[in-house]
Amino acid sequence: MAISEHLHQIGEVAERLGLSLRTVRYYEEMGLITPAERTEGGFRLYSNDEIERLELIKEMKPLGFTVQEMRALLDAKDTLADGFDSDALDALKGFATTAKQKVAELHTQLERAEHFSRALERETKRHQRGRRAATR
């Protein structure tokens, strides 16, 4: 960590990322992030690197990645940041493929949800038209 790097308190980090304090603490408990430092009063201080890790975790969450998968991806990224490693690169490629598959599944679910929503709107309009006709 650079000496001049600004450190951020947990509340600032949580607000910036749209996470709860509890969620940030949970990811720390799970070993996904580690505060860069703590104040004398014990408050967690996070570096920009940890904030980037939390952003990546936040992106993985809606795709249904488990904490273990998140840890494995972060470990692969850390390993690659230290230099080339074919196993870490293979792991990263695997995560890229999995993420692409999960996005495709979400697109399918969204299409189904939109179809369902349109069907409900049509049915609502049909009943409204029937009600108006009955009251005339």
C-alpha cells in the first residue's frame, strides 16, 4: 500500500458501494477482504484495493457466485497480479465462461418475466374493458 494512499472508514465504503455495514463485515469474516488498518479505536480502514475487491464481489453476487467461488476468483486475480500463473489464468478463464453462462440464464429469466408481466397487463386491460361494458 502506498504511504500516501487515502484509507476509508467502513461507513464510507459501505455507502459508496451501496452495501450495508453488515455485508462489508460479513465479507471480511469470510476472508474476502481485509482492512488495510484499524484506528486506535478499532475502526476498520480500507484501501482502494479492498474497495475494488468489494466492487468485484458486488458484481458477482447477482450472478449467484458462492463465497467460495468469489474467494477462488479473488485468489486467481491476486496470483496473476503477482506474475503469470497458468493455473490462475485457467481459473480466470473458467470464471469468465461461467459468468457468461449465468448472464445468459438471467437474460432468459428476464424474457420470461417480461412475458409474464405483459400477459398480466393484457388480462387486466381485458377485465377493465369487460367491467366498463357491463356498467353501461
